[in-house]
Amino acid sequence: FYSFEVFDVIQELLKQKGGRAIKGAGRGKEDKVGYGKCGLDTVVGYIAYKYSGIELGGSTFDPVFVLAAILDWANLAKNCRGYIELI
């Protein structure tokens, strides 16, 4: 379950990264929060750690494809292949 605050967390990361951040992934065996494709510099890793409170090394759900689409639909960020970029 996600509330609207998750979008604030995503925008916080995008601003920290200069307006663009890699989406990341939390599905692989090696992709744990803070590691692999789920690093804290990715949208998936940042949401898991900052919003969901999952500890480093923990497993996470990967909601980025839905959340990125919503940001794109709302014209707040561009949902690109592999990354999200502020408009």
C-alpha cells in the first residue's frame, strides 16, 4: 500500500541526482536494498529504504513501473527506458 507521500520521496531522489535517476530493480537474487540493481541511488532502492523502511540487505517489492507511469501521466516526470527524469 502506497500513499501520495511516495511521490515526494521519488522527487526528493530525483532532485538529489540532478533531475534524473535510474529506476533500478528489486527482483534479482542479488538485488537487495542497497545492493545490485536496488542501490540507494535507484528509485526502487530509495523507495524501499526511505519510504518503506526496509533495512539494507532486505528484499523489496518493485513498484517503480507503476509509480513512474503515474508521474509521467501527471506530467511531473518523464518515464524513460531505465530511468526517470524531472520535467
